[in-house]
Amino acid sequence: MKINHFEDTDTLHIVFTGNAAVETREMSEDVYIDLDEHGHLVSMTIEHAEINANILEFAFARRTKASA
């Protein structure tokens, strides 16, 4: 997974796989998802990320079965 925040446009782009996107769907006015040829999620774009995704409070935690 790769996460990019473009401060100049306040756009958050999250890439989940390296698959080629063949379709983009608008989920809401500021949220778009890209799908591969099998309909699997490739990436997500969130416009106005500071408001829509609360990007200022980003945290990452990886949970394993042992820690769950």
C-alpha cells in the first residue's frame, strides 16, 4: 500500500495494488475508486482530504492474528 497526500490540491491518493486500473467510479462528490479488469479495488482518491479524511490525524497500526 502506498499513500500520497498532495498538499497543493489537498488530495489523498491511496494505492492498494499494482494492478492496472480500467475503470474509475465516483463514490461521492470527493471520493473516487479505481478498479482493475476483475472489479477489484486498485486505488482511491479523496479530494479535500483534510476535511473528508481527517488527514491531519493519520495513524497506521498493523494487526496480526496474535495481537487481535
